[in-house]
Amino acid sequence: MRDLLRQPFWQALLVLLASYVLIKWGIPYIPPLIGIASAPVPSSVIVQYMLTVAVGVLVWVSDNEERWREFKRPIQETLVRPEKRRVRIALLVALPVLVGFMTYDTVRPKITAPAGLRSVHPAPPSQITFRGETLRLDGLENPLRAQGREAEAYQIGLELYYKNCMACHGDYLDGQGHWAHGYQPAPLALRGGSTIAQLTESYVFWRIAKGGPGLPREGAPWNSAMPAWEDFFTEEEVWAVTLFLYEQAGLSPRTWEEH
């Protein structure tokens, strides 16, 4: 055993193995020891570090001619000496199996946590600006309902929705529009008790008006592809679309009295 550890080939192999163990399992335990948060080491980082270690090992074994000959000797003996025939056969079987397993493990479907967490309903600001005008969201109700214009607003919202929103959010407001498959995360389904039924109309107005660019930074990453519709709709049109969504989904908006 002591003679093997003096041989450059086995020394190099031992350094590579120890480096992998340290990088894979040792490094994640270092941050807690110095009082900071820990995180798993990404596989891409492991590969990068191991390549760096491998280059360093190769530089070390090849900087001396005698050490380089000693490093190559076990490899040459395994490949040509008759008494190493069984070892060669074992390697010819084991290496393709190992490569096949690594390939399978890389491409097989895996259930993993998403790269970034996403809050479906981020906290709204207390006030926003809509085309230069300040709107306070706290206590804000849909003015079209207050004016008794629900029927008129429904028709306006219907037309705007099917011209601009249906491709993503779907004909049935289920988030299954014909463009939906191209987005990750998928467009929000607007039906059901867990979506807009839990929100006030002022909240929905804010989300439609500001879209993905208007989401708060502290909750990033959001990855929302929805545009800021205030660049295309008037204030009344955004309220009309908001009213249409609730009526079409058969839901009642949450009121400020419920908060």
C-alpha cells in the first residue's frame, strides 16, 4: 500500500478523488462554520473546479521526466502485459457502462425545485401613477361599478380581452391560450377561487396596468412576460377589462371590508 502511494499515478488519482469529495460535500459545510448561509454547489462549478485540479495534476506529473515515466507505467502495463488481461476486460466492460449510466442520469426526467421562487400574488404598492396621474390603491373601487355601467364595461372589456389577452390567458380564462406553452412560468389562470377571487379590483387594475415590468424588485425574479397595458389602454379600459374578468369567471371581487 505504501509503495502504491509513492507511485505518481496513484497519487494523482488520490488527489482527484479527494478534490471531488471536498468540492462536492466539503465546501457546502464551510459557510455555516463562518456564520453565513450555505447553498449546494452547482454541478457546473464542480466540473470547472475538477478540470482546474486535473490540469494542475497533469502539470505536476509532467514537469519531471522521471515522474512522467512513472506516471505512465501503470497505464502501459495494464494495456500491454498479458497478466493484466482480466483487468483490461473489466475496464472494457466497466467504462462503457459508466459512460452509459452518466448519460442516462443526465437526460432522465428529474423532479427538482425551480431555479427561482415566484410569488403569484406579490404585495401591491399603496399608490401608483397611471399615465402621469397618481392613483391610491388603498380603498380604491372600480368606478364603472359605482357608476352603474357594468353592462357597457363588460362589452368593452370583452372586446379588449379577446383582442389582446386571450392568446396567453385563454378563451376560458384558464391560462391555456395558444401562446401559453411558450412562457415559463405559464400565464396565470384567472378562474377558480385561488386567483382573482382572492384579490380586490384595484389589485387586478394594478397588475394589468403595470404588467411584468411593474412587479416589485424585492420579490424578483418574476419572469412575467405580460406587458404594461397602460401603454395601450386608457384607465377606463383597464377597469373595463378588470370587470370583464370577474364577470366572465363568475367571481365576485374581494372588497376592502373583507381585509
